[in-house]
Amino acid sequence: MGIEMAREMIEKYSKDKLEGNKISGYEHSDRVYRLARRIGGLQNDDVVFAASYLHDIAFTEPHNKIAAANAERLMRQLRYPDLEVEHAKDAILNHITDGEPETEDGIAVHDANQLENLGAIGIVRICWLGKDSSKVKSISDLVGVLKNYRKRCYESLISERGKMLANEKLKAMDAFIAALEKELEC
């Protein structure tokens, strides 16, 4: 099977598995892939593609471990080389905030996923996810959650390019938080 067909099958699998997931769904995976490519330093775009589209295909915790196992099965069925499967697994296992990927491709996917939690998209994702959290009982509580995510996600960035790409997102996030705090003072 050719790589283009394998990519099409991964994309279809991702769309099917993530259908209905508004926050960590297919659109999120597509943005992670595009951000990872912007971060650069990639060793193998096929690994980054697979890891980006398969990193959130599990909905129960530990989602990174379940997603990595599912991705490994699919990639082996699609006849990916063993090294590519292992590198994609590393990227998926370590896409979480406290992840420590071992390859440049894993670092790109990790940082891209963290960038998704910053800026305007990050605010929407955090607010959407936070609405069901026991920590958020009011809009005032949400300010603390936003500040915490902002700090954790930025500090978890590994690559210099990821940190550079975060700058504009941080400005947008800081402006939103400041405006929200000002309105809450009224």
C-alpha cells in the first residue's frame, strides 16, 4: 500500500473515531498537524501526520496510552515501517502537557498540541472543557483556570520555534484575561 493511501486511511479513521468530539476532534488534529509542520525540525512527515491525526482517538484516560496502542495497531495494519510506528507512538504518548518526547517529530507534535491550548482557540477549548469541571463554579473561577493553563502550556513548550509561535497566542490570551478581569470588577 502506498503512503498516500495510508494517509487517506488514517485521516478517515481519525474522522470516524473523532466524530462528535467538538474540542479534540478532527479539526483539532488537523490544526496540530499544520502547527507541527510550522514548528519544523521534522525528521519524518509521515510520522508527524500519523501522530497528529491519531493522538486523541481515545476518550477515556489514560487517553494518550490508549490512543498510542490504537495507532500502533492501525499503522501496523497499514504496513508502516517499525521505526515509524515507534516514533509515532512516542509522539502520541508524549503529546500531553508533561510529556517528554524523544524525537524531533515528537517534540513538534507535543508543542503543536500545547499551542492549541493557547490563544483564542485555547480559550475556547479551555472554557468548553472547563464548563463541566468541578473547579469552575463561576466565571471568576474560570480566570484562574485560564491563567493556570496558559502558564502550564507555555512552560511545557520544548522547541524554540514553538515558544516563538506562542508569543502572538499569549498576547491574545492575556488581553482576553485582562478584559474578563476588568469586567468582573464592575
